[in-house]
Amino acid sequence: MQTSDQLPRIFQANLARLFERVIQPGMHALPVHASPETGEAATMEQFLDRAAAQVDNYTANEAAKAFALTLAAIFERQLSIWGPTVCRDKALEMPKSRGFQDFLALCAKHAGIDLAQGELGADLSEMFMVANVVRHGEGSSCEKLKTIAPHLWDDAADDYHDLLAGPRIASEHLRIRIRDLVRYIRATTRFWGLADPLPMAVTDPPYRLEASGAFQIEGVAEG
């Protein structure tokens, strides 16, 4: 058995464990308030309670952004290991790529994966662009992300207040919710499931959001 045949299942299992043991419990442990009250407070205690609620929601969003960055970084690292290994096992020369998008397309081609199927490629690209915005803030990635994923911004939402002083910064109003993290973990584990040539590959990972918005795991995405 070649090394490149074993890696997708290992990568899928590692991502699944990280999500189920760290990211999901971490997000669920953070307090989030539906609509923190604003306006003039009647008492200092009420003012402090309102301020605490705003900080809770801001912190939860920061954590979600950090987890999105983590998933993107791990998936990119996995691709950087797997792509050259496939070429080495097949005695092929690894083509040079100009960045994540090109490298993802090359790896998908080697694995026979259609990135257009079920928005797989769109979710992976969005995750990577989110990671760039989390890392660098304002810039070309933020502008591109606002174009391809406007749903990640909601200026009308009353459950988030930017805590930074000064003019509004678009990258600071990027909202990552549990439903987005579910899309990213499903996309990454699905990619590796589709790349897995071994028997009993998990090509339909069990991560789902119920109609109510609640997250559920239908099974264990480990081989």
C-alpha cells in the first residue's frame, strides 16, 4: 500500500477529532446573547451587564474566526503533504502552483474530485479566504470575500458590536458562526473522503445543521 493511499483517511480522522473534541465543545462553552440591550442604562449594574453581553458575543466571534483559521491552516498543510506524496508515488513531477486555489485544483485533479459538486470547492475557497482576512484584516482578500460571501457580513444584526475605537473596519465585522464552521469541517473531511481510495471511505461526513440551526453529528467520521 502506498503512502498516498493512507494519508486521506488519516487527515480526515485528524480533522474530525479536532472539530469534535476542541472546536465544537469550545464554541458551545462560550456564552452568546441573542440581542444584547443597548441605550442608556438605568443603573451601573445594568450598564455592566450589557457591556458584558457585548463582550461575550465579540469573544465568541473571535473564537469562531480563530477556529476557521485553524481549520484552513491544517487543511492547507495536509494538502502540502499529500500532493507531493501522490506525485512521488506515481513517479510524476509536481507542477508549480501560484497559491492555494491552484494547488487545491491540482490535488483535486489528481484525486478525480469535482470541486463544483455540492459547493465543495466554494466552501474550501471561502474558508481559505476567511483565514486570510482573520490573519491580515483589510486588503484584497477582504474585498474578494465580501463579494463571494456577503452572508458573512450583517450590518443590520443587533447581536454584535465591534469593540474597536475609531472608524468602522470591514474585516472586524466579519461574522463566523457555528453553521459556517460546520460547512468548513464538512468540506475538508469530505474532500479527504473523496480522495480516499481505501475500502469504506467516508465520502459523506456526518456533520449537519438541523432546520432549527442546532448542530448535530450523525456518526463518527473516522476510519
